[in-house]
Amino acid sequence: MIQVSITIKFSNVNLKIGKHQLFENLSFQIPFSDGIILILGPNGSGKSTLLKLICGIILPDSGDIEITGIKVDESITEENLRLLRRNVKVVLQEIDNQLITSRVLDEVLLGLLNIGYPRDEAMVVAEQFLKRFKLWEFKDYDPNELSYGQRARLLISALSAMRPKVLGLDEPEANLDPIGRLEFLKLLSELSDDLLVIWITHEITLLNLFLSQDKLMEKLRGVIQISDRGVQVNLSDPRSSLEELLRSNLRANRSLEAISEKLLRKRLTT
């Protein structure tokens, strides 16, 4: 079921990185509180930076950003900052830097206790989420003993157990094997039932698989695409943006194959 509310609002947002104007007068609204928003674009295009702006990790040079009803700027109060950190969680690319305990169970418990859960209730919720993420049997392991995919699931489990409204994912699937990526898509589908998931990826194979899954496509609320033309936000027909991206990639690959074939033939005839 699509839940409608203004979860994220950008108004004339500007951000410069060094001498490069990354975002200029960027304005959009994300009027959903569940489902999936895709952020797509080539490496170095600013996907991670945009996610950090959306999640309130960094501030713009100018313009207004509201996240879950909270205005995010230098004047934000301590109370609103705590509320923002409660409402919005992010899995960054360096997942090992976000895992801070020496026991899997404690990784989930710590966040719950920090936001005020009584210990008995926190234990119940931690067990529920570790079982949901297929990690309960590893509850007494050190996270460093887990595989990359398991550590990624542990971090997502610990953050989602705190019931945020928004969960940002910055390519946690990047180092997964094919089976792990399939499991990630299933997890993505489950997570987006209860909150808004903003997912960065540039993995074409995974996006093709995503497009083929009707259940996932039903939960796709929008596509934010960053290219040399700027930032395009498509909330009305996100499927068309995803299909066009995949078609463009296919055409590009065919062009590269044709060029490679010509070069090969030239080398063979000289």
C-alpha cells in the first residue's frame, strides 16, 4: 500500500565540491513514506553525496532541505537532530566502519538500548530481527567472523530494528556474490513494506533483475538519475526511467563490441 506524505523536500539546493558545482538549484519532493527510491548514475556523479544530503549527513551551501518534517540546516536544535538521527538511518559503503561491537547480538541491542528500549524488550526485538535476517545462529559471533554479506545484513538489521522512517543504502550489494545479490533483493522487498528505502546502485545486472521482479517493481516509487545533464527526478513513471537506462547501457555495450570487433579485424589484416 502506497503511503503518501512529504518525507523529503529539496528547495533550490546548491552544493559545490571544491571548484565543481555538483548540484545547482536542485528542487524536488519525495511524497512517500514506504517503497523504494533508486538513485542511479555513473561512478563519481555524486550519488553518495546526494544520499548524504537526503539523509542529513551533510549540509548544502544554500537552499532548504526538510527531512521527515525537520528543517536541516546549521540552526537545527539538539532535539531535532536527535529526532532526525532516529528517523533516518544510512548504510554507507564502508560497512565495517559502522559495526562497533564485538558480538552480533550486541550490535542490534546497542541501538535499541540507546533509543530507550528496556533491556527485556530490546532482547525480544533483537532476536526477531536477527532471525528475520537469518543471523540468529551467529548471535554470539564477533562480526569480523562473518562474511561480507552477513556483515551487511547485520548492519541493516541493527538499523532497521530501530524502526526508522527512511533507510539509505549506498551500494551494500557491491561485494556480494550472485546468490548474495538475490538475497539482497528479497531483503529490499521486505524492508520497503515498512519504510522508505533510498538505494544507490550502478550495477546493471542487478537492475535488470530488479526490473524483472513484479513484486519489487510494485514498490518502486521513483528514480533519481544523475548524469551530465544534471539531476532528473521521475516519480510519475519510474519504470520508464529504469527501462531507458538499461536500453542505453545495452546500446553502449553494442557500440563497444562493434568497435572492438573492428579493431580486432584491423589487427588481423595487418
